[in-house]
Amino acid sequence: MDNISIAERVLENPAVPVFSPMPGEGEKYVDAVNVTLTCETVGASILYAVDAEVNLFAPVYDGTPIELGVGVHEVQAVSILLDEF
């Protein structure tokens, strides 16, 4: 029988995404606004959704500002660590 080696890795939860500008409850802008997302956790990916629920099929944020038109919009975001095997 071959020896099997198992490497144990402990992954911590990534930091929550940071929105810029910071969101406001029901805040309206008179002009379009560009939202950027960042995460302090190195190697974390951010999934996001505009006016929808964020889920595992949501796009991965690539650093391009998210343009929101005039009105009230909801942007949801979650940071995840994609494990590499």
C-alpha cells in the first residue's frame, strides 16, 4: 500500500467587501455613480450582483467600476477564497 500524505490547510473567512462610495439606505444620486469594490484579504475574489441576490453564479468583480444609473439600486457583494488543489 502506498503512503498517503494529506496536507491540512486552515482557511479563514475573508474580509467583507468594501464599497466606494459607501452605500446609503435608499440614497438617490442625481447623476450616475460608479461603485468600486475592494477586499483586504489577499487572494479573495468578490462576487457581486446589482438589483439581484448575489449567489455562486454571480460575476466575479474584476476591478472595473460598476456604473449605476440615477435612482435607487442595491449592490450585494460577498468575498470568497477559491481553494486551489
